[in-house]
Amino acid sequence: MDVNFQRKVDRFFGAFLCRILSLLYRKKNREGAGKSPCRILVIMLSEMGSLVLAQPMFQRIKEKFPGASVHVLLFEKNREILDLLEVIPPENILTISDKSIARLTRDSLNILKRMRSIRFDTVIDCELFARISSLFSFFTGAAVRVGFHRHTMEGLYRGDFINRPVLYNPYHSIPVQFVGLVDAVDSSAVPTNKFSAENVVKESPQARIGETEILGIKNRLYSDYPEIRGKKLVLLYPSGGMLPIRAWPPDYFCKLAEGLIHRGYAVAIIGLKADKGLAGIILSHCGDSSCVDLTGYTKSIRELIVLFHVASLLITNDGGPGQFAVLTPIKSILFHGPETPVLYGPLSDKVHVFYRSLSCSPCLTAYNHRNSPCDGDNVCLKSIQPEEVLEKALSLLG
């Protein structure tokens, strides 16, 4: 489903429904106080990368409420990464599809019935300011509903039925803020997330990948592209995904790929099948058999993560691949600009982030539903020159 259409539905219908339900809700904020949670639902409908950043939150849930049964509700397309993280039993994962408004409506009605039958007593809503997750939270019937709340800010209304409101703080990383949601479950402070943010962010654990899988994709890769055998492989992800404003210019990727090839490295372009046009631009510029197109080559996120075990370096725009890479041994270079690494930086010291702090950066925020006012001239990324990226890449490869 088109992201702009989702924004419009959420803005107009979501806010209206939140207002109606808030008028119906008259219970006190301390509903459920003093009771240890038995059945917790975590709502994480957003991007797959946020699931990687949520690992400290899941760890905090285990530490604080070891006896609780934890479930997660997310979009069907994001389930694979949650399975890879192995933080939730597969039978406790609830999914809905967002491929179309009809499918979303049908799945939502079915999942609401299932949630009511499980009888959750606590819901932790991890969405920043989307209303659909807030509505799900209400309809579970849980006594404790934790979620980000505007407090004294204007706009971004998500309903007054969130009875453990957490102050969204753009000066702290997303992992820290997710942990704050857990601490709000039994907090009596105002606002609820008054805890020490030190030592919250930890290195992401590695995905468990077998040697047989690694050998399998290595043999397949060298069979399909024998020209790259014996060379260190650098992966490039030039797509901006659903947010093109996050993309480093294609001609910069062309110059970077050319520089790497001239120094004896192999280069592969990764992405979805829809990114083949971008890959074609880079391949055409390089005109060398050491530059290959792997867009659509991996059929799942797991296969992509296995490929990361074969390559020596990933150079990527801000997005899913940069977050998935921290689950593997690969080193990576990540471009930030429209969004800030302060909030969304990967949990790893194997990552080098290029970021230009312009007066307008970051322009993708929770406050504008990641709908940038930029006219497409993303100077924050254009000011990162291919020469400096190449220099850093060579030092990491060396």
C-alpha cells in the first residue's frame, strides 16, 4: 500500500477515531497498577530496521517481567527479521498485511478477535505517532496501555486512553526510548520514563548462520559470477527504498564503484528487483566484469544476511540492509542525512557513519511522519564526496 495513502488515512481517520475512543474512555490512569504483567503484547508495525534496534527493549522485558508471556504484532512483511532475532517464540508472533486497504481491514478484524481471546493485560505500543497502533492498543482490552504521547506538544494526537504515556524524546536514541516504554509499565513518575539511559544500548547479538549456508551461497555466487572469485567483495546498496530522499546520488555510487574496481576489488549491487535500473546505471558506468548486479539475487532477508558473511564490506544508504548488517561480522559504511544516527544509528562498532549536520538536518522525523519538506535536493548527502568514502572504504578493507 502506498505510504502517502497510509499517512492520509492515519491523519484524518486515525485522529478522528482516537478522539471518539478517548471520549468513551473514562477510567483512571492508574488502572492495572500494582499488578505484574502476565501477558504482554508489543506492537511494532514499522520498518524492519526498528526491530533490530528493539533488542535492548526485549531484553529489558525479560529482566523486569521474567514470568510474562510476550507476543508481538507486526506487519507480515517484517516477520522474517523477527524470526531471525529469535527473541519471541514463533507461535507468539501476530501478523497483518498492508498490501491493500481491503487486506489490512480483513486482517485487522481477525487479529482483534485473536487478541481479545488471548486477554492481554499489558500493551507496549512502539510506534512513534501512528494512530493505527494506538487503536489496536485500545481494542485489546488490556488494562495497561503504554505508548508515546504528545504531553504538552501540539499535534500528533494519538488518544487520551494511553494510560502509561511516555514522553518522546528526540535527543535519545530509539533503543533508549523503547526501553523507556518497558519501564513505564510499572512507573509512577510523571512523565513515566524517568530512568537512567546509561548502558542501555548494547552491541547487537549475531544471527545464527550455519557454515553450510555460507558455503552454499559462496559456491552459487562464484558459479554465477566467476570473474569475482579470489577478490574481496564490496556490496553497494544505492536505493532509498520507500524514502528516496535518503539515497546518496547514483553518480557518486558510480565513482565509488569505479575506484574500488581499479584497486582490485569486486563490487556487487544489492537491492530488490525494482532496483535493477539503479544497478544498470552503475554497471554501465564501470563497464567491468568485476562489477555485478545482485538486485533480486537473494530471495529472503536470511539469504541477504548469509551473503553478508561472504562479503568484506557493505556501503549503504540508511535503511534495512544497514541494520541487518550488524547481525553479521561484515563491516559497513552508512549514509545518514535526512535522518539522524543519534536516533537510528546501528548498535555496532563495526559501522562507520557519514553524516552532515546541516541546519535543516534531520528533516525526516516523527513529527512530520517522515514526510520531508525537502524538494529532493538532499545536500546533506550530496556533500559527502565519493573520494572521502573511497578512502574510508579502503582503510576498512585494508
